[in-house]
Amino acid sequence: MFVDEVHITVRAGRGGNGICSFRREMFVPRGGPDGGDGGNGGDIVMTASHRLTTLLDLRYQNHYAAQDGRAGGGSNCTGRSGEDLTIVVPVGTIVYDDETKETLADFIDDGQTAVIAQGGRGGKGNSNFATSVNRVPTKCTPGTPGEERALRLELKLLADVGLVGFPNAGKSTLIAAISAARPKIADYPFTTLIPNLGVVRWGSDRSFVVADIPGLIEGAHEGKGLGVQFLRHIERTAFLLHLIDVSEWAPDDPVVALETLRRELAAYDLELAKRPSAVVPTKIDVIGTSERLVQLQNYCRLNDYPCLPISAATNRGLDDLITYLGKQVKRLRKTPCETNS
């Protein structure tokens, strides 16, 4: 199950109390105060791992608490600090404070770590309050509580190339043809209900990641169809491929379909309309597509859109497409585009 948004609560550990204690030893009539400090409470720590691709684990356990610090002891013994609690999340996760809406962390690198909730500080024992005029202090302080937060975690897939298009445009067929990804493929709308990631090999030792985003429809930015549920995953892709079905049974004119698709992306986030992109007419192996293909190619030429026709079913045009994408990804990695978080 693919889960890309969860709500959880976290509580860092409370600091241990300082204690009031005095030395009680034979032949030491004025031993003085020896109350130790309490230990610090454990922190709530999050770390990103490329081994995870979903927030599913956090969906079924939604409350996390770190260990409390121990109270201090006599003989100036400091209490044991509570152990930190580490929560592992997928790379691409953004952590928000659910109450203030503040962004607490944005995990974009494998192994990246952030403290989400700070543990409480240990209290002071009475030995800290001894002075020249108060040699027998009875004062000690309690530990402070750890931070407690309600969090919203949102996953935005990190990919070099994002495949966008209307239902049955051929996105799943393409990602299956050029990578080891095996998404569900069928001839009805919204076959793909979750984003799929595929690694595409390019050259002898190079590769890039492609994300297959579930099909959009007109009005998706307003919540229609799958709505904005998966539009967030397009935000972090460096390059967009607009897949347009040019077969004779496609429901829309290819030019109209492309204009509508670009409008939807711009309505969701204006920056997406400025993202480097290319147009990919699909299903060119189907008889009767030549006229629609030429129409779309002419439109792309007039608007200076790169156009790379393919047939994923027959592998026609795939080598040229992979080479083109590899060069674009290489260029963008040297000058990374700014993406929204």
C-alpha cells in the first residue's frame, strides 16, 4: 500500500529530577550536600532512508515517545539520560507542525537526520546551590518536560523525470519498457493508483530515476479525479514528460489534450509550467495516427516544445528518448532547478 501522508504525535522524554541529599559518612561530620542532577530526556529524531518508499509504517503507529531521564542520586551522581527515539522516513518526506503549519524538516538526502522534538533538561541537585552563606541547601529543581508535537508528514517522491498525462496515455507502459518497474497496465482509466518509480540505465554506468504519476484529468487541481493527491509528487521532479495519446481512439484532440494538461499543472503550481519539459506523442504504432501526430508535431514546433514520438509497445523511439532524457538529466544535475517544498 502506498501512503504519502500521515498524522502522528511525538513526545520527547522528560528530564529527570534533581535530588536533595547530604553525605552521611562516619568521621565526616560536615559532609555537605551531594544531590546529583537529573538526566536529560531523550530526543525524537527522524532520519531519511532510500530503502523506504512509503509512510505506511507510520500509519499504524501514530504516537511516539522517547525515554524519560532518570532522577539524580546521592554522592553527586547524575541520573541516566533517556535514549533518543529514531523514526525512519523515506527520502522526500517533509515534516510539518500540524498546529503552527511550520516546516520542521525536509529530507532530501539519504541519511539526513533532524531533531524533531527536544528532550527536557535534567533538574539540578541541591549540591548546585551550596554557597559560602548557605552550606546546607535543601533546594533542588525538577526536570523540564520534553517537547510534544502533533505532526503532519508528507511524502513527495524525488525523481529526475516525471511522466504526466491523462489516463491511458501510456505512462505505465513506458516506464515498464525503459526500466525494471512493473506497474499495473490495463485499458481502463486510472489503472495506476499509486506513483511508480523506475531506474533507467543510460550509457555504460549512468542512470536516472523516472516517476510515473497517476493520470490527471481536467480540474485535477480542484480535486477532481485523483485530484491533488499525487500532483505533489511532480513538484520535485527536475524534468517533465508530457505524454499525449495520438491514437485514433484517444478521447481528445492531441493539441487540446496538451494545452489542458499544461493548464492543469500551471493551475496547481505556476512553477511547473516553467519546468524543463518535452512532449511525447504515444502509441504511434496504431494505424491512423499519422494525421494526429503531424498535427501535434507542428504545434510543438511552433511553440518550441521538444517532441519525441514513441511506441512503448514496439520500442519504437525509446532509444532516442532515453538518450535525450539522459542528456537533460546530466545538464540539470550540474545546474539543479529550484523546486518547491
